[in-house]
Amino acid sequence: KAGVTQTPRYLIKTRGQQVTLSCSPISGHRSVSWYQQTPGQGLQFLFEYFSETQRNKGNFPGRFSGRQFSNSRSEMNVSTLELGDSALYLCASSSDTASSYNSPLHFGNGTRLTVT
Amino acid sequence: GESVGLHLPTLSVQEGDNSIINCAYSNSASDYFIWYKQESGKGPQFIIDIRSNMDKRQGQRVTVLLNKTVKHLSLQIAATQPGDSAVYFCAENTGGFKTIFGAGTRLFVKA
């Protein structure tokens, strides 16, 4: 099976702009999670989706949003970019079901976002 | 608050020696624990997991130990190799459709 695919791999944006990142999960996986990784804060949970429904959300401002499509592909959007949004954004999928959340995450290689 | 902390930020071992990476978790309700390995330029990769009804699980060259009494998790790597050099994260599931990651430990393997 193909792994988790994230596009684009690198992005450079300026403050105030918005950005959309894309994630294609492993075939058959319906749970998709997003994380922000920075040297100072480590891996911070953004949100988790299952069957187009957000089941949990991390402590990020409303500028960070996401969605999941019927084919389980997911996107996240960051509006009004700030310098502090520069980070590696990681997407992960799992084989979890509607009622369970006890399977390992399978990560993509991330999108490196730089805000100038 | 929510956190999964690691005792040491870096660990340096000689090739062929065993490595032990430790982790403390804070949520006693967590029921599923996972170790991930992250190499430069890549996303974290699943290594091994353990559920709260177990205290030890073995894989190929890796063993995870869980001590629920003191909320402690450890990853043991046998016969450490240069390819094991990476950052290792422990993570926990608290049942709320969220996986919480620790700060990470960087493992250096000296040839």
C-alpha cells in the first residue's frame, strides 16, 4: 500500500496570507490527524477527522481549520499567517474505527511551511 | 496538564550496546502507548505499541515496558546500530481521539 502523501512538500508564504495543505491517507484508513511540529513545542495536535467529522481539536486559534472529504483525503487551512506558524505540518492516518481509537498513526513526511 | 514527558533530551550510546529511552506520562486514564522514531526529513515512524493491560511487549530488537503504578514507559533497543540514530517519541492515547506526544529523545549511536 502507498503511504500517507502530503502536498506540497515545501511552502513559503508571507504574513497575512493563507495556505492550504493536503493529505492523502493510506488506502482504507478513515481517521486522519494533523500535527504541527516545531523545535520549541514538539508535536502539537491540531485535529482529528473520521468520516468527514472532526472528533477532536487541539488548542490552536480559529485561524487553523481542516476538513475531510468522503474519500478520506483531508486538507488543513491556516488563514492570516503569522511568523510563528512556520513549522512542519504532519498528517497521519490510522485504521481506527468510528468507536475506537487505539491504532498507531502512520505519518506522511510533512509540509514544511515558512512564513516570512 | 496534558503531557507526555521524556527524562532525557539526548542519549549517546556505543554501537552494539543496548539503549534505554524513558518516558513519563501524566494521564492515568491513558490506555494505549506507542513509540515512534523520526529520522531527519521524515515523519515519525511507528516502532512498537503496548496496551494498558500489558506491562511488556517485545518486537524485533525492541522492547517496551509499561509501569502504570509510576506512569512510566521505556523503550529498549538491543544491539544498537548506526541506523537507530534518530529522535524517539513516546505517545499516549487518552481515549479522546487524540494522540499526545512527548518532547522526544535524540539517540546518537557512536561507531
